[in-house]
Amino acid sequence: MEITCTAVKLTPTATGDVPVRCSKHPDHVAAGDPVHESRVGVFPVRWTSQE
């Protein structure tokens, strides 16, 4: 079983695009929290799934 959400997003950085994976609970979208979150270094990355 996954410990974190499986959502992945490409985020631009100074050295090119980097894939980041959501660090929230796997069922957070079903529970009503549509915002995915991750970090690139100290910078927060937030996004919503597009369906």
C-alpha cells in the first residue's frame, strides 16, 4: 500500500524540469482536499489534478 499520494508534477528549476511527487496521504483528494503538495529544496510546490 502506498504511504503517500501517487500524483506527480514536472516543476521548472534553474537546471531544468524536475518531477515532484505529492507528499500527502494517498486518499486526500477523495477526502475533499484537491491540492497536492511537495517541496523542491526549501520551495513549496502545490498543484491540483486536472481531469
